Amino acid sequence: MKLNNDHSDEAILKEMASRLTQCRLNMNKSQALLAQEAGISHRTLLRIEHGQSVQASSLIRILRALQLIGNLDALIPEPVASPVQQLKMQGKQRQRASPRAIKPKKENVWSWEDEK
């Protein structure tokens, strides 16, 4: 099944579970062996393979044990700045987003009373 935004969370978890299980079987690893190599409990691996929700760190450990960690680059690619942003930020790396500056209105300029 090709995953997209139209699928429910449950459907995506089930598909991920199916793919991870198939990878494990293709590598000829038992659940017990994979759980041990990943440093997680056998129960946690069972939960993943049944499409139940687990901690992200457990999923990362399983991906590492299955030698699939490099596939995360396809899942979440590194952000690329536009050419204009790259020129502006040469030598600097953006740390946070900032809102656009609001220019003060000229009609509310303060002055001394004797200057009127």
C-alpha cells in the first residue's frame, strides 16, 4: 500500500508494522533476537508488529537493528534554505523563526507640550 495523508493513523501504523515485520523476516531474525539487538523488550516489539503505538526511541532502535536508519533521510529530508536566505545567512545558521517587524504609525508621535 502506498501511504498518503488520506490514510488514518491506524492504517499507517498497520502498514509500518507489516513492513517492519517483513524486513525482520527477510533478515531471518526472530522477534526475540531483534528485540535483544534493538535493546527493547519482546513485548514492545510485539506492539510494533501489531500496529500499536510505541515511543519514537523504540522505533529508532528497531530501525537501527534492521539497518534501516538511513531511510529516515527520505522520511524527513534536511531543510534547504532558498538561495536568497543562503546569501543572507552565510556563516550563520538560523536558530528560530521570528515574526515580521511591525512599523509604528506616524500619527502617534509624542512631543513636548510647548513644541505644539
